[in-house]
Amino acid sequence: MSTLHSTPHLCYADDVIFMGSWSKKNVMNLKRILRCLQLVSGLKVNLMKSSLMGVGPKEDEVHRMVGLLNYKAGSLPFLYLGLPVGENMKRIGPWRPIIDKFAKKLSNWKAKTLSMGGRITLSKAVLGNLPAYYLSIFKASVKVINSLEGIRRAFVWGKLGGKNKLQWVAWKKVQAPKNMGGLGLGEIRSLNWALLAKWKWRFRNNPTQLWTKVLRAIHGNDNSPLGIPIKRDRPGVWKDINLVYAELKKARVEITDNTGIVNNNDSIQTFSVATFRSFVAEKMGKKTEVGHFTWNRWVPNKVLLFVWRLILGSIATKAAFDHRGINLGNLECGICGGDVETVNHLTVECTLVKAVWWHVFNWIKISVSVQVSDFNGLLDEVYKQKGSKIWKKTIEVVLYAAVWRVWKSRNGKVFENIPFSVLKVVEEIKEDSYFWLKHRSPFSKLDWMRWRDFNIRDIIM
């Protein structure tokens, strides 16, 4: 069979593409080869899953050849290994199956049954599963990226009565890496850039593989400014790599040959998609100030997400609703009924909350004499104390449990008319922090009675 660059077929497991010049002789030879394969191995070709396609011949000629093999008549575009071949991926149509599957995985009923922490985790998992295969081959258009991001955004914040709920934090902050004060969800656009940029590294480090030889046969041996051969007049997915670097340059992100390169355990250099994405995020994003807040793994995700939002001033207080044009009528604190219910009032200014903090700091034997204005100020005071990192991390667990329990008790009073009891809240803080440390930290043998007296310095120091 006549071939280009000695590539008569592509084979992956039981998916095979045979390529050659259009002629009856070649078709009959292919039929004989497949018949010999059946006689030797016992493997029979499934005619219902086989197609014959011609590039150039008329339709009646294709059907005549199909009759010789008893195959179906195929046409471009078609799917091979789950990817469309011969399709214009600049349009949104070919991406519709991925968009629909993405929306199905992040459906409204799942959002109702999961906490925000669960929704964040699922949205990350689905992004790494469904569209990553397409995004590693094709450059997605702005419309496709926006569609996928819109599905994620609606899922993370949830829906009520068919309408999107209030989105309390800017989506850019939700996408931003945690080391920049964000939630770490990541951008789909940067994932697409990183996956395509990896092909450049693969090409330069695998010069003897078949696919690199085919690319050199198509694009020549002359390297472009990227260090790989790219002929701009040759359409195809390889050309999209050049577009990625052009977009990054337009965004004023300077990419070098070492961007995204890391050393693995054997000191062998490899390309890291996560490292490339982090570099792009740091260059294009803006750092959000979160003070001493850390993503303490000894604390449940839903609590960490609440504290993160609290520090950003983005929890559902009455003042926050009023700021967004939602008239609740009464803006008084849901705990004390005094001043306007703002984030700072609920966390440090409310008289009853101050009483909670007095009991908590007395329990953990810390003296905080400075009059702080917000929760970040409390964290600052704790980090000024003398003590090991483990001790400060433990105190941080207690502080997170405190604001979480204050908020839960506030909601209990506002929505269920349950009285706010300072001593009850303090006991719940002790219980929550004890169970979190016992089951999520190395201190699994922590004793409850010693914890109630906070007699644990020999354990955590």
C-alpha cells in the first residue's frame, strides 16, 4: 500500500486505522490480510464496528468499495479513541458531548446533597476526568471555556428554585491558588494551556518516537522560535501550541524552556502540568490577603471554607444581604440584638461573642489583652505567642472551631429561635476541636479529660 512516511496503520489495542492510496487492489489486499489474521489468531473483524472512508473519491465510488468489504460507509469527521478526527474544534458543536457530560456530572441534585466543600472536591475531580482528555489535544475556544466555567460556578454556589444562589466570593478568588489566598479550584483555561505546552517538552525529549517523526515530515525540520517545527500554513492541533504561547505572551506571561520542569525522585527532569499552571496563575493573578489563615488539615473542609469566606468578609450576615440590595428589614445582630450584624461584629464585637472568647482564651491559657477589630487580629495575637508550630496549629484548630460554633449558634437562634448560651457554645467548641484533633491529627490518643483542662503541653510541644 502506498503510504506517507511509512505509516500504513495506527493501532491502539483493538482500535486500528489502515491508511493507503484509494484503489480496488489495496482494498482487496486489506481484505485478504484481515482474513489471514482471522485464520491465524481466531480474531474476527467486527463488521458492524468497521468503516471505510475515502478522502477525495465520490460517494458512489465509496459505496462500491464498501460492498467489497461488507463494511459501513464512513465519512469525516469520525471518532478514534474517543477523539474527533477531521472536525473543526474551533466551533462549540464538537465540544457539546463534553459540555453535556460535564453538566450531568455537576448536576443540580448533587449540589443540593453536598456541602460547599464536597462541591469543590467534586468539581475538581470532574475537571481532571472528563474534559482533560480533549483539553490535552485541542485548544478550547473562549466560548467553550466560558461554558465549562459557567457549569462549575453554578454547581459550586448551588441553585435554589432553578435560579443561581448568591455568589459570595469573586470567581477569580475561587480559582486562585491557595498560596495566593484563593480556594485553589484552578482555571480551565490555564489547564488547557499547560496540557498543550507539555507537547513541546514531549516532542523535544522523544525525538525517535513515531509521532515526532510524522510531525517533522509534515512541518519540516526547521524549528520555530518555540524550538519545535511549526508551519503556520499547515492547519491542525499542532499549530494550536503556537497559539498557546502567543496568548501567554499577550497576557505578559514570559514562558521559558524551564517553565513547568521539575525533578522527580530519580532526579530526572519531567514536565509538571500543576507547576506550569501555578506559574501562570502567579503571573496573571492578584494575591488575596488572608493574614495568618492556613488550610489546616486537622480541620474539616466545610469549616475551612467558612473561615476563609469569613476572613474575606463574605459570609451571609444581615449587613452583607443589605449591601447586595436584599432588604431583610431588621439588620440587628442575630445574637445580641444590638448593633448592625456585620462580619466583625459577629466575630469580635458582639457582647456575647466577647464572653465566648473570654472563656476560650481562659481555657487554652492565653492572654489576649489587645482590643482586636476582626478575626484576623485574633489570629495575629495567637501567632505572636511563644510556642512551637504544632502548638500554634492546635490553637488555630480551637479558634476555627470557635467561629464555626458561634455561626452555627447564631443560625440556630435566627432560624429556629434557639437561645444563644455562652457556656453551651464554649462546650461545643471544646467538643468539636477535640474530635477534629483526635481523628484528623497525629494525636489519636488524646484524652478527653486532659483536653477539657487543656493539660496537653507534653503531647503537642
